[in-house]
Amino acid sequence: MDPIFDPAAIEQWATDVGIFGMMNTKWGWPIAEIIHFYGLCLLIGTVGMFDLRMMGVARGVTMKELHLMCVTTGFLFVVSAPAQYIYNPAMQMKIMLMAIAGANMAMFYATASAGVNASGADDLPPVRARVIGAVSLSCWLLVIVFGRLVTFFRPPEHWCLWCQ
């Protein structure tokens, strides 16, 4: 038994609030997946352009955040089939990479954003900002890769890394 997550309880909650039923209709899962991947494309476009700008490649490009669409549809997938996601090594890598990207973003705002803001649109950003941009872009590209790999694994619960 997993001491942290209870897939049966998560699935029961998703059933109780109607998410499970909606996601298991003929068009529920495909529509959520289309919206999720559309959001990922927009997200990597946004984050990717920002990261390329920090690396000095896309000078003069501004960034607008677009996370809600991906977070919402990702949440729908996880609560509709929690055992498929929670114990899935590809999903665990995806979550770890998102955490690294988040820590990387915090590092950017703590150490490099002032330098980037002080530079002109055509100036090469500071080295620290370019490295942070490269780490971020790498993380987000790998998030997409591992997100796609999630569907290739249908892990049993004994794959849980913290349940032994």
C-alpha cells in the first residue's frame, strides 16, 4: 500500500465529482488530450521563446505565461487514472523535470532577472541568464518527451519507488 497516495481514493473522488465520468465518455479523454497538447505547444512556444531570449538567440521577444491550460488538463488525466500516472516512471521523471524547471525559474528571478531587465532588446543577456535559459529549455523539452512516454507504460503499483 502506498503511504503517500491512494489511487483508489483519488479515483473515487474523481468519480464523485464527475471528472471520471466525463473523462471516460467517447470524447472526454480525446478532447482533454487535444487541449493538453495544444497548451503544451503554446507553453513551449512561450517558455521556449523566453529561454531563447535569455540565451541571446531571440532578442527582442517578450514572454507571456500560459500554464493554466496544461495544468488543468494534466490534472484531469491524473485524477481519472491515478494508478497509471502516480507509479509511472515516465510521469515521475516528468514531475521531477517540472520541479527542476520551477527551481531554475526561481533561480532566474533571484539571480539573473535584474541583469536581463537592464539589458536592451538587442543586447546579449548575461552568461548566467543564458545558462538558466538553456537549463529551462532542456527541462521543458524533456517534460514533453516524458509526457509522451507516459502512454507507453502501464505500470503496476509495485513500481512505486517509495512504497517498498
